[in-house]
Amino acid sequence: MRLSQTPAVDLKTAKIAAVVNAASGRCSRGAGEALSAEMARQGLAPAHLWCGLGADLERALDKVLEESPDVLIVLGGDGTIRSVAQRCDTAGPLLLPLPGGTMNILPRALYGTRTWRRALHDVLAAPEVRPVNGAQAGGHRFFAAAIFGGPSLLQEAREAVRYGEFALAAQKGIAALRSAFDRELICVWDGKDGAKGEAVAVLCPIASRRLSPSEPRLEAAVVHPEGPVDALRLVLSAAFRDWRADPDVRCAKAERIEVLGGGPFPGLLDGERFTFEGPLQVELVPEAFLALTPGSGAERKLS
């Protein structure tokens, strides 16, 4: 059954598998049972449902994909969802990534601020297939947003602010500011223009306010605050508005982005932390996978 070629998806006849990481930030051992119960209320039963810890995820995913499901539901944090998404492509399975972590970068890009139960309900009520353009950096794929450089650590402070955890935000913000100005990065887009800054953000079309969802380009944003006070202002204001509108941010659109740094630098790919060495090539991955989204016109951009 080639579900990706039909505008209306009949999930009643689809072979559905589900993967739950019980160790994710906002999940527990009972998350698998909760997901199964929620699906049952919608008249669906997964052919395969795995619920376990992140250390066993890859082996479990190998087994799930061997069964060639039409739809793969994943409930977990950013690292879990990114790992599963990079195992999918346009040949399938259709991916339904539900928010079960702290930042939930990709689910928020697809489903806005919906809880995992609301996202599942809305998708099942009116499923729509949506190609997702992604990107690749250092052999790792991401599908919503990446941040490179010391200020990438401020993302955790931003999310703490969102959830009202202001003491935690202050703690993480101070730690990030200590390393934010260790080194400067150089960002070059499409081998031509470039800019310097303490951080480089790369946004995929699904997360960008300046790109259409199907546009075959990425958005680069170079952050160059004048000092710690400006950096803290940037991350705190970013919790409530589009930080790319800040005067300390320079933006560009490109198919290929190169990040240069004098030594290793931290980065976040869809909320998962990595360490990179420059020069780092970031390239567009057209139609990286097919996502299931609600058929309504609900907001699906990063808030």
C-alpha cells in the first residue's frame, strides 16, 4: 500500500508500529500502555509496539523496520525522534513523531504546542501526508533546527523559561554564558557570502518563518551579541517571540552552509547535543521523510 501517493490516508487498513522511549524527559514506563490505550480509543491496534529504554532503541527499531510498517508512531524526546526520523525516507514508513521530551523540536514544528494525545487525536481524525525537507551536518541528519557554538547551550535555558522553571533557566543560562564567548564561528552560505558570530543557527523549511514548507533551501542565522547581557536578552526574549528578528542576528537563505571554527564546538541537532569540528558542511536533504500531520490548517511552525 503506497500511502504517500494518496491525499487521504486510511489508517484503518494501514500496518502500524509504535516505538516509545520510556526514559525520555516526559515519558515513563507507563507511556507505552497509555499510547496503546489512546490508539484503542481511536479504533486502532498497532501490529508492533515497543516500549523500553533509549539504550535498546536501535535494536528495537531494526526489528520494527524489518516488518515494513506503513506507519511508525514514535513517542519520546528529541534524540529518540531524530534517530527514528533519519531511518525513514520517502519509501516509508510514514512517521508520526509525538512529543515526549523536554524541547520537542520536531513535534513542535509539525504539531505546534499540542500534547502527544492531542496531536495523535488530530492526526488520526484527518491524516495528511507531508514531505519533510531536512538537512545533514557531520553525517547526522536533522529536520527542524540546528544551533552551533557556545550559545547553543542557551536553548536549554530558553525551554526552562517556557515551562516556567526560572531557577533552572538562570542556572543553565549562567553556565552557557561562561562558554558562549570562547570562540567565534564563521558561517558561509552557498560558497559566497558569510558572517562571523558566536553562534550559527540553521533552520529547515518546516521550522522557518521565512521559507515555505516545500522550499528547497535552508535558513542560516548568525548570532553576534555584543556581550553577555545581549546574549541573555536574546535567549530570554526568544522564549516568547521570533529571535531571528533581533538586531544581533543576520539571516540568509541557502542550499549549503559551511561553519568554520578554530577547534571543537558544541551543537544541537533537533535538540540533541553533539560536538563538531570545523569546517562543518550543512546541506539540504530534500524530502528526507514523509510525516503524518493533521489535515486542518493548524499552526505547525516553531513557536
